[in-house]
Amino acid sequence: MPRFAANLSMMFNEAPFMERFAEAAACGFEGVEFLFPYAFEADAIAAELKHHGLQQVLFNLPPGDWDAGERGIAALPGREAEFRDSVETALHYTIALGCPRVHAMAGLAPEDVSRETLRDVYLENLRHAARRLAADGLELLIEPINTRDMPGYFLNHQAEGHAIVAELGEPNVKVQMDFYHTQIMDGDIWTTYQRHRSGVGHLQIAGVPERHEPDSGEVNYPWLFEQLDADGFEGWVGCEYKPRAGTRAGLGWFEAWKRQA
């Protein structure tokens, strides 16, 4: 079966963050991801990962002032020095946690700045980050995000993301393909995946439209999981969804796939 990673920013919120590693391992997950680790010491997170036999598969670079509504700074003019500092901060955590990839959020596009200017800044920042991360054998991801959940986000479509990766030409830059965002913005999930598979560095899932468990809604996830297996997908599938009524209560879909393995 695909390798599923629990997203600890959305799942197991019944427990404090540092207790969610134990919860994920107890439920049978072997990998975890989350949005940001920076409120906690890297060594403390690393100890939880080691104690519970978990692989850290992904987290995001510092996003600017998240609490104030910022959603990344990679495409924002005037924030280049801050972005470079954020890469160094993330590097400290990737090394401590043994995490092979990080995601750089583009940010919300200012209304008074042209898309061309934002794109130029984005490319230059991504190029810097990619080369800095490559020195340690790490991947850099970018993610198209839907305009319903995050209005104004700079990057929205899979084709846009893969075009940017192609233009950069940096071998360690790939696209984070969340089937939830893809269905909302582009549809035709499987064909879109097949078209871009060589440039996909990480997958994520959630039910559409409510972003709950991948067991109902308009996306046939069991079929997609079978296709990923048949296609030989060897990466991780991040479970970035909001449980309907408690994380453990909603893991029937995951138990079913464990039984098939």
C-alpha cells in the first residue's frame, strides 16, 4: 500500500503537539509531517521521532508572520533577506530531524505588485534555497494551493508549479501535489498526476469538499491508492485532513489499507 504519513498539525489534535508522535505511532503510522516545528526545540522533536520509530517526511520553511495572516514569503519583494534566513533556520531542523524535504510557501500576492515581479522574486528565492539545500542532499518543494481555502495565494495550479520547476532547472526542486487542492483547482487528478509524475516530490490527501478523511466525498481515494500502487509510487502520502469527530474514530480508511498490505 502507499506509505501514509500522519499530518500532526491537523491530526491527533486531541493531544498536545509533542504527544502526537506517540499517538501516530500507536495507530500504525511510520511517517509524520506537520506545518512548522519552530515553536519547539529540534532535539526534543528528534527524540520523539527516534523513540517512536517515526520518519519525519516534510515540514515548511518559516512562513513569515503566520498569526497575522501571512502564508509564506518566497514570492514577496523586499523579503529576500528574511527568506534566506528562513532557509538557514529550516536547515537546522532538517538535519536534526533527518527530514529529506521542505516546502517553501510562496505567500499571498500583494494587489499592488505585478505577477511578473512576484514570479521573478519567487524564482530567485527558490533558486537560492534549492542550491543551499542541495549541499545537504535535500529536496525543496513548492505547492499549488486552492483559492477557496487560501484566497490570494500566488501558486494555484499544478501546471503552474511544474512550469516553474522546469524553468528553474534545479534537480532537487519538485512539486508537492495535494489531491485535495488539485481536485478543487484542476480536477482530472489521475491524468494530472501521470502527466507530471516525474516532477512530483510528495503527495497529500483529504476528502473533497470538506477536507475530512479520504473516505467520502467526490474523490474516489481507494481507486487512486490502487493506481499509485500499480504505478510504483514509492514516496509518502501525507494525510493533511481535518478529522470529522476525533482522529482515531476516523481512521477506518487507514485500517482497511493496513489490512490489505
